[in-house]
Amino acid sequence: MKKLSARRRHPLAAVVVLLLALAATGGLYAAFAPASTAQADETAQSLAIEEGKKLYTVGCASCHGTGGQGTSDGPSLVGVGSAAVDFQVGTGRMPAQQPGAQVPRKKNIYTQAQIDQLAAYIASLGAGPITPTEKQYSVEGADVAKGGELFRNNCAQCHNFTGEGGALTKGKYAPSLDGVSEKHIYEAMQTGPQNMPTFPDTTMPEKEKKEIIAYIKAVNGDETPTPGGFGLGSLGPVSEGLFGWIFGLGTLIAVAVWVAAHTAKAKKS
């Protein structure tokens, strides 16, 4: 009887065995699940690159070359990164309708899924700026006043101090920023499209980019007050002075002519 009682299991032994089994199962999952997830992500990326290459061959290769190396009609795309593709294609600038001093913004012909595939293929040609996440370009909590200061110091020379745009040399121009999405403004600062300089994080940190975006949205919003009346392009004293000369002085001349004409008629009668 003593030997039988000695061989009896402790009441908690079954619980211990169950916990060990669960731990072993968890260990196996931790060992194999990440590899499976990584493999799935790699497969999805490969498929995106493959589909992006097909889209590129149809819509882009004629100007940028079959391998993105560039031609006389278009620059090399090696190293421009996914952010440049998302900006250029997402704003309808690419594919370009015709060559010119500057490619204008127009209606986009691709879906966002197709743009992502094109971006994946171009990114595979060489490392470059990566498409930002919503967290990066979100203006929540951004300092609008600081953004205005940064914008006036870095952007107003070309885009006007409220982002209305302005003329440059040889048929080029700085486009209006009214109606441009936060994402595309951020990508423009990342990639420096056309005549615009680049502002990488080493030059302009993510926080400052968000502040600039917040300022642009604040001064171009639908509910932005205009206490001075008509904006007149928000060009400042130049447009206001021109308006005064053309319409103000013109009105005075017209009144003077009318008075003189009626005075002459009165004297004749």
C-alpha cells in the first residue's frame, strides 16, 4: 500500500502538464509564425512589383526606358523612390500628356492600388524616399504659427506666402497648393518635383513638415476668413496697387469725363 500511494500523482500534476503543453505550442508558433508572415509579405511584395512592371511597360517605358534608366524624353527613375511615384502619378502629372517646360497637375487615371504597384516596382530599381504613412503627414497637434514661419522662410519665394503659386523663369511656375492633399505636400517636400528643392528629414524634420502642411491647410481652408475683402490672388500690395490703379484711377477718369461733358452741354444750352 505504501508503494502504491508513493506512485500516485500530485493533484496539480495535470495542470502542470497542460501548462507545459501550452508553452510548447506557443514556442512552436513563435518559432514558425513570424517566418510564415515574412514569407507572405515577401510574396505579396513580389506580386506588387510584377504587376507594377506591367503597368510601367504600358504607361511609362516609352519615355523613361524599359528598365527605368531614362531616355532623351524622360529622366532616370532609378533611386527616385516610391514617394516620387505616388506624388507624380497620384497628382496626374504622370504619365505626361506632352513635353513642356513644366508638367501640370491633371486628373489621375490610375487607382491607388495601381499607384502602389507602380511605386513598388520603381522602388525595386533603387533605394529612395519612401511613401509616408498617415501618421507622418497628419497635422493633428501641429503648430500652425510655426508652420507659417517655416513656410515664409522656405517656400513663399516661389509659392507666394499663402501658397497661391507664382511664375518662375522660362515658362515654369510654382503651382498653387490649394486643394493639394497633405500626403502629396509631404511627398513634394521629400522628393523635390520639377523645380522644387528637396527637404529630407536631415534638412527639415518630420515635425516641421507637418507644421508647414498645417499652415497651408489653415490659410487655404474653406472656412478661412478674408477680413480684407477680395483676396486678389493673395499677392499682397502688388495686386492691390494694380487693382487700385486700373479700377480706382479708371473710375475717377470716367467720372471726370462725364462731368466735363455734362458741364459743356449745360453751357451751350
